[in-house]
Amino acid sequence: MSKVVQFEVEGGIGTIRLERPPMNALNFDVQDGLAAAANEATMRKDVSAVIIYGGEKVFAAGADVKEMQPMSYTDMVDRSAALQAAFIAIARIPKPTVAAITGYALGAGCELALACDFRVAADNAKLGQPEVSLGLIPGAGGTQRLSRLIGPARAKDMIFTGRFVSAEEALAIGLVDEVVPEAEVYAAARRRVERYVGGPAYAIRGAKEAIDRGLEVDLDTGLEIERMQFAAIFATRDREIGMKHFVEHAPGKAPFEGC
Ligand code: CO8
């Protein structure tokens, strides 16, 4: 178990908790801990949804600049692959994921939130991709996931300027999905995903894979991914349970088994 990334499960919801005060700077240990936690969240049957949380004051202020500063080009060629692999592991958790954002979500911190399905932010949160101010560009998915989420022009504005975006603006441009008082962020994130506990896990998984993989390809290929996922779902027990319940009773509230 990593010291700087904890993984705890309660009531069917896994929480990946960053524990590197004061700013949860994402050093190599944190990056490796995130990859391990993503793997555990993926494999555990008792986990239906995942929250990524940095604590009550700050989500994460980016990669560890002090650790990166002495690195050479070849050091970074090697390390950047591991960093991207960690964030891809988070993005590929086949269950609903939500980032619970307090305080700063900057650089790789913002990119970590972008790797989740949803983002709940504190009303005083600040999000940004300030890498240009260090003479860098985003390196953990920011140029790709941010552009896909909020559109290329808004992403370019954030990335070219490096400015911090308030929670209010983030909500307006679709960078976050919900804004709540700081003290309520974790509870709001739990509320957002607890509806999936006891749900049709493989239908949700199939839908997530179809949406995420489909966004990476042309429409025709995306529709084919959807069609294959749709047909495959017919092999699940929950498909039988859900349709039988509809026919014999009414829509909704089917007693799914998660298989
Ligand atoms: N890395 C390392 N240390 C940090 C970081 C960071 N990203 N952010 C803050 N700290 C440290 C500060 O140096 C300070 O340390 P100390 O107490 O030893 O001096 C401590 O945290 C507290 O920070 P501040 O005193 O600066 O606190 P403020 O409240 O004044 O400011 C800010 C908070 C606004 C968050 C400010 O610290 C800041 O701007 N931080 C840097 C933000 C940033 O530039 N993030 C992007 C980093 S680059 C990146 O993420 C690239 C991703 C791809 C990398 C690929 C790698 C493989």
C-alpha cells in the first residue's frame, strides 16, 4: 500500500485519497500509487464507483516541479510514459469515477480530474493548466482531454495563458459538473456515484467503454463499437433480470446482481 495514495472502500464506493501535503504535488510515488489504486479499483468486485479526493483543502497543485526540474530529456522520455500510463489506468477504470475538487487542481492535478467521468468542485476551487509559466506544456493528457471536454478554443485559452479558472467559470464552460460549498465536496461526490452501487455493473461498463472509445474514432467505427457492446450485454445476467422485471412489473428498480 502506498503511503501517499490511499485506497479505501466503504458502502461499495472506493476512494482514492491523495496524502502528500501541503499541495499533493504528484511526484513519481504518487503517480505509481495512482496506477496501483486504479488497478485495485478496477479488479475489486465490491467497488461500484470511485472518488478521487485530495482532502479538505487542496486537490493537487500539479506534478512535483522540484522533482522534475533536474530531469534530462531522456529521463522525461522514460518517465512521461509511466505518468501517462497511470492517468490512462484511472481513465479506464470501468466504473463511474468522480473527482472531488477542493482548492487547487492545477497542471497534472487538473489532468487527473479530467481523467474522471465527473468533476464536483468547491465554490473556492481554482483549476488551471499553468505549465506554460514553467516553459512547459501539459504532459498528462491536458492538451487532449481538456480540448475534448470543453472544446479546442477554450482549452487553448486556458493552456496558452496558464490562467486559473474559478469554480463558477469552470461550471459555465463544462469543466466541472457541480459546484458546492468547500465542506460538502466529498459528500456531494459520494451522492453523485452512490446511485451506481447495486446497479447493472456491466451495462454501465459497456456504456462507458462505448462512449470513451467512440470519442477516439470516427462515427462509423464508434457506432460499431456501440453495436458490439450492445450485443455483448445480452450475455449478462443483469440484462435478463432488467428485461424480465420490466415485462413482469414496471421499468426501474430491477434487482440487479452485478453480473
Ligand atoms: N510541485 C512541487 N512543489 C509545489 C508545487 C508543485 N507543483 N506546488 C506547490 N508546491 C510547494 C511550494 O513550493 C511550497 O513549498 P515550500 O513550503 O517548501 O516552499 C508549498 O508547496 C506551498 O506552496 P506555496 O507557498 O506556493 O503556496 P501558495 O498558497 O502561495 O500557492 C499555488 C499555491 C498557487 C498552488 C502555487 O504553489 C503554485 O502555483 N504551484 C505550482 C502550480 C503549477 O505550476 N503546477 C503545474 C506543475 S507542472 C505539471 O503538472 C506538468 C504535468 C506533466 C508532468 C509529466 C511528468 C512525468
